[in-house]
Amino acid sequence: MAIVLRAESHRMASAVRNQSSVDFDIEGYREFVFRCALSVCGEPEGAEDVAQEVLMILLKSRRQIEATDQPLAWIRKVTVRSATHYLKRQKRTVSLQDSQVANNSSVEGLAVLQTLQRLSPEHRVLLGMAMGQGLSYREIADALGIPEGTVASRLNAAKKAFQQEWER
Amino acid sequence: MKEHPALDQLSQFYQSLDDIPTPAISLPTERGLPLWALFTGPIFASILAYSVLVISTAGHAMPTEPQGPILLNQYALQELRKGDTSSVPASHIFVITSRGRVI
């Protein structure tokens, strides 16, 4: 998944660079935003909500995106922030019966999702970015605005927390 | 180095997310509504609705000659006999008593 997502990122980045400012099109970012949100949220309903929110932000920030050298990094930062907010304000437990993940995945998949839901939003974000999107420490550090060393230590803590919750 | 089984499961879970297709995320409008429309829209709609209401009920509210018989009770009949009846043409007044007699 990491390789696929990175290849997609590079493809989109070159496509975005080739676009003139007049050709800015929100459609080109839908897939990227949804995939980023999905890796953090872990379930499609939440990812769709986050993606919609982020796309609205992108529409309003069109000039800002056009002005930046790394639009995908900027968009990833916005998406991760929105996804983190979503996880924080998500008071209710996601209905697993209604979830598309529940319909399409194995019992282990449901168990993983339930375990993720017991973790803190910060840990879920780190796991999603590192293991879901396959981002480097540097990329994660840029997106979260924290030092690389902090990313490493927090990621280890997140993995340990997941293991502990998994074995409970 | 072999990862913890839980992390293997987690890795597989993230891989399984690839199978989920990207939904058609609908946006209200590409350009967005101007902010002033949010405030003026409801006000304009209210004025329009009120205008329609006034126009549609205006015909009914206007004082016109009665279109049919007017049914009065005994008290109203007494009042009518004592008072001014100019507002209602006598030809339009039919009084039905409790015994069914038409006056």
C-alpha cells in the first residue's frame, strides 16, 4: 500500500506541477485526500466526512495551494489535521455492522479496527501515516509539525499501545 | 526482524483499505456561495412568502357583500333589529329560528 500510495503521490505531484494556475481542478485531489483520510480514520464513512471537509478547505484555499511548491504536502497536512479533529470529536463508537470495512473484511480486520478505536487519536494518526501511507519520519514530522525524533519515539509508543490493546 | 503478530495484523488491515473504492464525494458548489447570500437569502425568502400570503388572502379579507344566507342566533337577531343594518342588505338576511322557521 505504501508503494502504491507513494507512486500515486508522485504521479499527482507531477500532474499538479504541470497544471497552470488556471487549470487548478479539485477533482485531481479527491483520491489523494480520501486515501490519506482513510489511512488515519481506518473506516470509509469517517474518511468520506473528512475528505469532504478537506476538499471544501481546498476550494477556499485555491490560491494558497497554487502558491506552494509542495501542494501535496500542504494538502496532507490539512487532511491529517482534519482527520485528527474527527477522531477527537468522534464520541460514539463506529457502528461496525454498518461499516464498509465490516462488510468487506475478515474477523481479524474488525478486531484491528476495534483495537484502533481504543487508541488515542494521536497514536492512530501516527500508525496510519507510518504503516498505512508508508510515509517517512521526515514527511510525518512535516505534516504534524514536530521533530523527527519525536515522531520516532511516539510511533514506537503507538505500536506498543496497539500491541497491548490487541492482547487484552 | 519479524514483527509482532499484532503489527502484522495491523499492516494487513491497512493493505485491505486499498480495496475500498474512492466514493464520489459531493461538494455543494465548486465556487461556494457568497457569504452575503447566507444572510440575505432567508430574509428575501421570508419577504416573498409574506407577500404571496398577503396577496392570496387579500380577496378574502376585503369586505364584500355576503355571498349566501347569513345564519344568526336570537341574540344577534335582537341586536340586528335594534341596531344598524345598513352594512348588510336586508335581502341577504335570512334568519332560521330554532324551530326551523325562516324569517
